[in-house]
Amino acid sequence: MKDVISTLEKYLSPVGLAKLLAIPNSDVHRFVAKAVDLCEPMKVFVCTDAQEDIDYIRRNAIARGEETELAIDTHSVHFDGFFDQARDVASTKYLVPKGESLGPHLEQRDRDEGLAHLNRRMKGSMRNKKMIIRFFCLGPLDSEFSIPVVQITDSFYVAHSEDLLYRSGYEYFKRHPDDKEIFWMLHSSGKLVQSVSIGWQKRGVYIDFKTNAVYSYNTQYAGNTIGLKKLALRLAIRKADSEGWLAEHMFLMAVHGPSGRKTYMTGAFPSSCGKTSTSMVPGATIVGDDLSYLRVIDEKVRAVNVEQGIFGIIRSVSKKDDPVIWEVLNSRQPAIFSNVLITEEGYPHWLEDGREIPPRGVNHSGPWWIGKVDENGEEIPLAHKNARYTINLNGLPNLDESLEDPNGVEIGGIIYGGRDADTWVPVTQSFSWEHGVITMGASLESKSTAATLGPSGQRMFQPFSNLDFLSIPLGQYIKNHLEFGRNVQKRPCIFAVNYFQQDENGKYLTGKDAKRIWLQWMDLRIHGDVKAIQTPTGYIPIYDDLKDLFKKYLNQDYSIEDYATQFTIRVPELLEKIYRIEKIYRESVSDAPDILFTIFAEQLARLKKAQDQFGDYINPAKFI
Ligand code: OXD
Ligand code: MN
């Protein structure tokens, strides 16, 4: 590349160049110069934090057909290609220098080969397009948690989504000229037909952790393209590893307990396992639904929401089960719907929304009608299972006041959960920090969902709900968790939840509204307000406490029979789980800490002892 400024002058207008050079950081200029030199855009738009620039992005997303305005004029819809509907984990790879490895669980490619491949894919890829340059900040502005990000994309939909999801950072960049710790994102949609990326067979995402840069091409699906979401998470995990904090796939919310007390909790569940609906439960306040950074500050665990919006799964959002989200999605609050069905009247519909199915409309397959089939003769549902909505958190009636607090909030509880039909009870508290990290976080399993490409419904190893995004060896990541809790005065309590227990006919054993009760119980436990039953796998609630909570918060009579079924300790399944997980750690995690095997052995011994005494399926009353 020739000189940075002359390259920029070749591609940027005088106005764009002035906006860019107002950021006094030569690393920023160099990254943009490299990007224009590689992608050769027809035009470049530098987006500041000014409202007129932000309006320009949305207007263009619509004018260029990446989005279509809906009946409610603040709403729009975006469609991704038929085969570009989820995160492509297999094609998301770390660029690893020769001689290094991130272990068998992470997709990786030789860095030199990968960079050469990227250059081939991206060279000239924006020749007839406009490139957008945006500046953001992950975490609240001007805080210990802040990470500045430059995002370059040729998709106005991506840039518009980021407006709803992240904190604008142009002025932040101007205020911090010497910042060296920037994340760099470059996305190119590739060939478009009717504004939809069609090159999915050659799509890819490369993470170059040596330079904190991520490159994504031939895809539009937000999980593969919105650099600030899961792509930045991968870089943040490495940064956190080297700086002694945690970057997690966790919601952040406040449970409101007795006498107006608020207890902040984070929760890690894999995608499409209830993070958003948990953080939005009636009676609670939300800080974030997907990504949190956790730091020890003054010997307390404090956390922030990395984001400022929600890219939520819309399937099964209904007026009855999700009244808060429903209300927001039917209001004039700005929203982008993706891969839903749009009726002739311009309203969005989605799977399991509790309404009558419209006979026809438009969805990710084009015009749609009941009974439409794909090329294999399979019926196309009215909307994709992974259809989404994108909204900003500001304006939510249940938004917690701490969203922009630069110091974050103090965490009282950490929750792990997944789609588990037959093993865990609805809620358990760990015996200790280490017990929680190992038997709940590191042992998490969940059925795969439509949020990632590939078959759904298969039991998967999902440690900390973060395996898809890990960028350091798993053993090291576990050691970081263990260490993190060691420097804390009052460690957060660790809990495991399971919303997905099923009976032998596949019927769910708990109602969707019950998650509120498990949260209220956790609040009581964190503050030492109730006792619990000690089982081989942790502490579980006493029936009378749950009975009171069901009455108080849901006005429901919780029966002792339901309690007994839900909280039965299923010893064979629990033993099987330990064998499965231990095998994975023994065979494929060479850096697993020894304490992990000790804690597994202790749990195994407790379960076997209980089995000898009470049998395979143990009524919780036996442990009193
Ligand atoms: C998400 C995901 O979109 O995890 O949050 O897939
Ligand atoms: Mn997620």
C-alpha cells in the first residue's frame, strides 16, 4: 500500500476524510486505508455520532433494499439468504501462527494461509458498493470496561443494526487519541442478488488475534457480520485472559427481592435457551441479555452489559409468555425484524407467536404460502426458527437504571443453564465457587438450536455457554474462572437452572413463568433468607419456600407432587453426565486443571452413596 493519506484521498471525499482525520489516531487511519486498498469501494461513508449520519444509515438500508419499511414506520424487515440464517461456527476460524494451537475444540487455520485466502476473497469486493466506517464502544463509555471498536462494512443493514445494539463511539475515539487497544472489524457482503448475499458457499469469518482484527465475507446474517457481537467476544476473551477479567456470554439483570432490594445476577445459557426471556421476566429489570464483562473491582465482582440493545430470537415470543417484549414489539420503538413473515398489510409474524397463521406473505424464501415446500420437498415454515428482532434497550419499560454506569453493578449470583430434558432439576445452588465453576459452568450441556447452522436437538458439550466463542484453550479458561473468584471478598453464589425438563412424553415439566420463581429463590439464598436441602449435586429449595413464592409472585398453588417430580434427583442420568464430561476433559482438554477431576470424583462419590441408600430416583424429601 502506498502512503496512508494518499490512499485515503483516493477513496474518501473531502468531507469523509475530514471526519476520519478528526480522530487523531494514526492506527485508525491505517486500518481504513488498508481496507479501502483491499476492497476498493466505489464510495466511502464515515459515520459520526451525529443524528443526521445515523439517519442516513437507516434511510440507505431501506433505499438499497436491505430492509423494507413495515406498517409501523419505525419498524423494518431484513431478509438473509435462505442458506445464511445462523452463525456458521465451522467457517469461523482463528488465524493461528505456525507452531501454535488453540486445542481441538476451536476451529483454526494457519495465519499466513488464512490471510492470503482473505486477500483473495476480499480483493475488490466493494467495487460497485459504498463502504461504511463506524466507531463504537463496547461497555459503557469512558469506563474501565470500555473497548473501542472500528467497524467497516458494506452492509447498511449491519451498520443500522449496530446503531440499535451498541454505543456510538466517534466522539469517544476523538477523546482518546492514544488508544492502542482497539478491535478492528471488516465485513464485506460479497455478491448480492436483490440485496441478499448469495456467496454462502464461500462464506467465512477469520479472527486474527495477533492484530485484534476480524474479517467476515460472503454473509449477511448478523451473528456472522456484526463484528461487535460474537466476533468481538472472541477477541475480548483473549484480552480478558491477559488482563485477569472475564468476557462472558451472559445476560445481566436485577432481581427485585423483599423490601425493594435489588440483586444483580448474570446468567450464561447457550443461544436460544432463555437468556432474553430470563432477563425480561416480569418484576425484574434488565441490564443486558447476551454479553457481559466481569471485573473484580475493590474485591467485588462487578459487571456491565457490553451492548446496548437486543438481537433476540423471536420464535415463541407471545403476548401471554413474554408480555414485556410483546408490548415493545408492537409499539413504535424502532425495531428491525429479520427472517420473519411479513403479511400483505406489512405486519411481522413468527413461529409460535400465539396468533392465527396468515395464509401468505413474504419470508426468507420469497413469497410464501401455507404448504410451500423447498427444493427437497420439505415444507417451509412461515418464518425461520432463528428469526430475530433487533431493538435498543433504551425505551424498555423494564430497563435497569445502571445500564450506563461506568463502574458496572455488583454481582450477587451467576447462573448456568441449558436445554436439558432429563438430568438437572429446575434450580440448584453450588456448594462453593469451585464446585459451581466445575460442575455447573464447565459441565454445561445443551441441545443444539437453530442459532447455529447444523442439526438442532443434539446434546452438546457447552461449557459456560461460551465454547463457540472461546479463543484460548479451554483448560486455561477454566483456570481463569477459578482464579477470578479467589480475589473476591464475597463471592457471587453460583446456580444451575433447567427450564427444559421433560416427561417421557416430551411434555415440559415446568411452566415458562416458573423461571421467575427460581430467580426469587436465588435472591433469598444470596441474602441468607431461606435454608435449603443439601443433595449430592448442590442445594435445592425447600418445598414450603417455593410454595410461598409461587403464591406471592404468580398467584399459583404449587403442589407437592409437582415439586417431587421436578426436584427428584435422577442419579443414573447425573452419573452418566459426569462420565461423559469427564471423558471429554480427560481425552481432549490437555490443560484441564486437576481440581476439575477431584470435584468430579467427589460428586460421583456423593451420588453413589445416595444411590446405595435411596435408589436411582430420589425424592428430595429423603435428603431433609
Ligand atoms: C446470539 C447467539 O445471537 O448467541 O446471541 O447466537
Ligand atoms: Mn448469544
